[in-house]
Amino acid sequence: MRHIDEITAIAAGRKGGQMALDALLSAPKPAHELAQIPEDRWLATFTKCIFQAGFNWQVIENKWEGFEAAFHGFDVDRCAFLHDEDMDRLMSDKAIVRNGSKIRAINDNAHFLQSLRPQGGIGTIVAQWPANDYIGLLEMLKKSGSRLGGNTGQYSLRIIGCDSFILSRDVTTRLIAEDVIDKPATSKGAMKAAQAAFNTWMNQSGRSLTEISRILAMSV
């Protein structure tokens, strides 16, 4: 596995130099900002990523105002009490994408967010989660949330500003090239190997998971 400086140099060479590369990198939100994100924005972000998974992202973007209206601004308590009549209404609402299992995931994830309140709420939990155990956070979302495994959970955390890596095709290609994994990371062992590599690169560079993830992607 190469030093992060070598991989950064490859990425910089592909993007027109170090300054050009740095301009393409963004830092995650600081912990105090993550902790202050309201529950409804977490539910909205989870929902958008769930509906975009395996679908045309632009269609969801174009319909997003309809989603916000249909789900009452993603008020967690209201979404937690969706009942059969609500499902009938939603399945007839042309302003949203009418996918029954994904709509039910909104109800499930509202309950999930409610369950985290005794621990300080989703914002506080994510803000306090150590970057060197990011895969533990992903596992928590997968086990306790609905349809938040795989890239859906990863993209949700990245979009909302959590320090994160995304195992995209390009990042996976770089991890394979560095002998960190030998195929896309779907097993717990492969996820641990990916986390260990990112931890090493964080220590070498002082950069965040988010920045390193982007550097790896742009080195391919």
C-alpha cells in the first residue's frame, strides 16, 4: 500500500496539479454543526438517497418539492405515525415516486430516529462517532435503519456532511490497486481492511476521510 502522498501526487497529476486538486476537495462539517442538524433533515436525506438508489437521480430531484409536501417536511413524529390511509394516499400521489417498499422505509426510519433520542439524537450520535470507526456507524445504520445499507448509507452521510468515505467504483479500484482489498468490499473483513487503510492514510496526511476518499477517486 502506497503512502498517501504518492496517491495524492497521482490524483494531482490527473487533475492539473496540487492546487487544482485541492480546489476539488471539501472538508466535512465540524461536529458542532452535525449535532445541530434537525431530525427532519436527516430523515429527508435518508429518504432522498433511498429513492435515488437504483433510479434516475434527476427524477427524484425534480419531484423533491412533492416529497417534502407529501411527507409534511419529513417531520419525524408525523412520519412515524403513517397508517394504511396515508399509504393509500401516498400510493396515489403523482407528485412523488410511488414505490411502496421505499415509502414504508420512511415510516421505519422515523421510528429509528425516535429510538435514538434517549442517546441525544442522530445528530449528536453521528457527531461524536470516531472517524476511525466509520464502518461501525455504517453498520449501525444498516442494522437499525431501513434500506440504509451499502452505498445508500454512505451517500447519506456524505451528503449531510459527516466525515466519510464512499466505496464508489473508483475508490474501490484504487483500494484494489493498493492491495487493500481484492474485490468490492461487501464482507466485514473487507470493510475492516478498507477502514484500516483509511486510518493509516489519515495518520500520514492529517486529512479527513472525506478528503482522502475524494483523492482516491480522482487518482483513477
